[in-house]
Amino acid sequence: MPIKHTYSILCSNLTLVVKIAIMVLIILLLAVACLYSVLHPLYLDVREIIESQNYTIDAQDLVNHPILTLSALKDSYVGFFEQIHWQSSFLWFILIFVVFKFFFTLPLLPATKVLYVKMSTGFDVGILNAFISTGFQNLLLAVVSSIVLSVIDIALVLACLLLCYALLPLIGFFAFPVCIILFFMLLTARMAIICQWLPEICASESKNIFKNLGNSLLFSFKKFRKNFLCLLFINVVIFAIVCATMITSLGVIPIMMIPIYYVQYCIMTLTLNFSYHKSKYYIDNGSTIYTPTRLF
């Protein structure tokens, strides 16, 4: 039911998707403007190195001789990172990643607040009102989650890259899909552990987000399997759509998937939360009420 109702509520809140899309665009422009002085010199340095060297890979060689081709590509990348002073570049990458994650986390709590009120009462409080009412909580949540989750995500990426490097001599090209699937599963598991943080903040009268985190972890661990499977489903669907339309739509549809995923993720966490507490909620625009009864 959480999966079915997630898509039902998503279709009933397409206006919110549009508002989130506009908000994400504004936030992205602000992030780029704030980081332009850092990004522009790095971009010029990387572009100069790429233009001066031949960092290319032939698709036919990759199919015929995957291990040799990937080994040559690895050597090229080693030289590339040596030229760009990868230690300092890696630190800049972490900083940029954390800042972008901070900006992209900002719409999550207001969107969840709007959806929580609509699903519990049938009323629409408006995304701007929700953004203002959750002001300090939202900023603190964005700061804490962007730092902590960025460290975890980067650690997962590095671990999968090292595993891929170790598996390349053993299974060749198949090391890439294996590591991608593993990363996908680990990322979903990380999401499942903290997926009830936002709903608990919206449902609680307490303004302490850390207290809400403690309450949410109890549910997350108790219903980890259910949370994981539901989040894995929506992640796989979005990932499949993005991969299938990346080239054919020239990247337009994948960009449109960003606000859709924002709203879809918020709805999924709320349906799971309502189901756990066995609380009634609207599954459309305030006309149909669902009472959670099923265990899954």
C-alpha cells in the first residue's frame, strides 16, 4: 500500500512538483553563484589538462579487450589526477559537494510539511508558508544532514571504487555493474535508516530535530525491511527512467525527475510513517481516507 498510495498522492500533487521545480532551480542558481569563484578556476584547470592530453576510450576496444582498455584508462586517470594535484582537488570536491547538498536539502522539510498537513487534515498550507514556519529547523537540518550524509556518501563511493579496482583483474568489465548495484543498495540502506526523520519532525511538537531523529531511528530499525524495499522500488524506477531517457531526451526528462523525486520521496516517507503509527491519511485531494491495516 505505501507504494501504491505514494503514486496516487503524487498524481494529486503535481502543482507541488512544479513549485518544488521552481524552488530547486532558484536554489541551484544560488549555489552556482555562491561557488562560482571556486568552480570557475577548477573548471579552467581541468579543461586545459583534458585538452592537452588524450583521455579518450574507444568503445570497440572496451568490448574486445575490456581489461587492457580499462587498465590503460586507469593509467591515464592516474596521470590526470597527478597533474591536477588530486589531494587539494579532492578537498575542494568535498567542500563543493557538501555545499550543494546543503542547498538541495533545503526544500525537503517544507515539502514534507505541506504533504504531512494535506495527508493528515486535507488542507494545503502552501510551500512558502511551510518554508517560513520551519525556518530555523530547516537550516539546522540542512547543515547537519549535508555534512554527515556527505561524509557517508563519499565514503560509500570511495569504498565501491576501491572494490571495483580490486575486482577488475578478476571479473573484468562485470566489476562495474557489480559495484554500481552494491552502491545502489548501500545508498538505499542509508536512506532507509533516516527516512523517518522528516515525518517525525513534522508530526512532533518538539522543535528539537535531534530528539526527532532519536524517535525516528526506533521506527527505522524496527521496520527496516519495509522501508528499504519501498525506497528501493522508487529509486529503481527513477534510476531506470533517467537511464532510459538520458540520451533520447537530451537530459530534459532526467532534470524533470529531480522535483518529482523530491515529492515522491517525501510522500513515501510519510506513507510509511502513517502506516507504522496506524494513523488515517488522505490518499488524494482530501476526499478519500485510508486506514492502515496491512502489515506490509
